[in-house]
Amino acid sequence: MLTQEFLIGFYIVSALIVAAMVWRMRRRRLARRSTAQPPLAPEPAPMAAVEEVVEPLEQRLLYPAAESLARRSEHLVDRPLFPLEKKEGFDRLPVLRAGELPVAGEGDLVFGPATPAFAAMLPVSGSGTEETLQELQQAGYYEPHAIENFAAVRYALVMVAVVLAGGLVVLAPPRVEGYAVGGLIILPLLAWALPRLYLRGKARDRRSEIERAMPDLLDLMNMCVSQGLTIPDALNRVLGDLRPIYPALAQELRIVGEQTRVGSLEIALQNFSRRIDVPEVHSFTGLLTQTERMGTSVSEALASYSDTMRESLRQRADEKGNRATFRLLFPTVLCLMPAVYLFLLGPAVIQLSDFYNSGGSDALDSGTEAIMEINQRNNAGR
């Protein structure tokens, strides 16, 4: 039975953990509010600085032509033909997620207004944010607050596991208190790991569905393009035909169409290839991008690549089948051979058991004694 000192220490540690989580959430909110405050207005410049600025301005107004000609020549002479280095911080714009935009609503939150608080209790680490976001996209979760929902669901499961295991520790009889304490450690760990495992499994199933659907997509696009439709129009046309059979691919094509209307087809295809990590998708997006740039025949490329993709899928299926045959060897040996031995040796074992139970051992002993007596007599007669 657990001692009273152990229970008191357990409750104190739990209270400290809850207090640390609340303090951490409060600190995050204060930091978020401080960053959201508008910057202060700059102080007015002194009069001396204003006078220094006015004088060069008068000179520019008096001699505009000479100054512009000198500046243009200096700019053309000193400018390199190809820039050798990029200025730090200006090479690319920062990437904004859907949840960071001010127009993103809160209708997709799992627990309503309490979702940000739950997500702040057990947030996703900075190094794993991109990986988790990519897995959410591959699993089909494109909500603006998908990563916050994931963290909130994980925290809720962990807290439910802690409460259930703690109740078992308090109410369990003395015989099973050790198992209850073990459950207090194992159940929260399982609750923390189950959402990630479920997410990875759903992403894997969705990728395999998209992989199987790619040859049919190429055939449908080939028929549309050969009749004169452009690539964006062909994608929108085959979207309705693919939705009942391959809903995952239809969702991705809808996103590609929306991004094409906002930006360009090349950027939409690059985002599609970045979201879905499947070799067929990479090849498909590369094929369309290359034909769009070079101006080659899209119909012939789609027809030939569709046959190639089906052949690669068939070879991959054969490879998985051969690998499955080797993997089934060990379960067959471990599970089937004991039954075979029992079926073959069972009757013999039963007969031997009946023989020994019916006095067969005494008969063997008497026969052995008679043989020994005969041998002794023969030896004595010699």
C-alpha cells in the first residue's frame, strides 16, 4: 500500500506542474500582446538637421540635369553584371501560415475558445513545427488552426490519462497499487504518442491513395488536353470525375486550381509537390512545368508518362509481393509447424501414455529382469 508521504509528494508535484503550465501560458499571452502593440511615433528631428537637409535639396533643384547624369553614369559603371551576393534578410519574403492571417476565423477550433489555452499547455516544439505541419497537410488537415488543434487534442488526451490513472492510484486496492502507479507513467505517454501515430497512419494512407490515382488523372487530362483545353481548365474539368473515387486527389487538385487563379500554374504545382511527398506527384508536377516552359506537346507527354507510371506501379507491387513472401516465412514456421508436429506426434504420444498407465512400465521392468537372469545363468554355466 502506498504511504501517505508518497501521496502528498505526488499531489505537490502535480500542483507544481499545473502552476508551471499556467505561468508559461500567461507569459506567452503577455509576449503576444507586447508584440501586437503599434510602434511609437518617431521624435521630430531638430532644426539643425532640417537645415542640413534643405541645403542639399536646393542644390538638387538648381542643378537637376547635371546631378542626374553624373548619378546615372556612376550607377552604370559601378553596377555588376550579375550580383555576386544577396543581402541578408532580402532574399525572400517570410512565409505566412493560414492561422497567422488576421482574416482567419475561429470556427475550426476543436475546443472552441479554450483551444489556444490547451495548445499553449503542451505546444509543438520549434524544430518539429514544420514536420508536424507537413504531416497535417499530407493527412488532409488544411484548417487555419490545424497545428493548434493537434496540440490541444494531445494535451486533452494526456490530461484525461493523468486523471484516470491518478484516480486508479487513489482508489485501487493494495494488491494492484503497483500496476496503478505503472499506469500513471505509461498511460500519459501513450496518450501523448497516439495522436502522432494516428496522424502518420492517415498521411500514409492518403499518400498511397494519391499514388494509385495518378495514372487515371493522367489519362483524363490527356483526353481533355487533346480536345483543346488548357492545363488549368483540364484540372478543373477532371476534378468532378475524381471526387467520388479519389477524394484526396480531388482535394489537392482543388487547391491547385485556387492557387493557379491567385498566382500562377508553376507556383501551384510546386506547392502541390511540396505538400505531397510522393515520387509520382514530383514527376507529374515536373512534367507539367517543363511542358509549360518549353511549349512542347502536353498530350503526348501525358500519354507516354501514364504508361510509364502504370508500369512502375506494377513493378512496385511485384516487389512488395516478393517481399511479403519472405516476411511470411517466419510466421509460418513459428505458428504452423507446432500444429503440424502436434498433429503427427499426437497419436503416438497418446498411445505411449496409455501403455504406461496400463502397466506397461512393470512389464518392461519384468522383461528386463528376466533377460538379466538368463544372462547370469549363461555366464555361470560357462
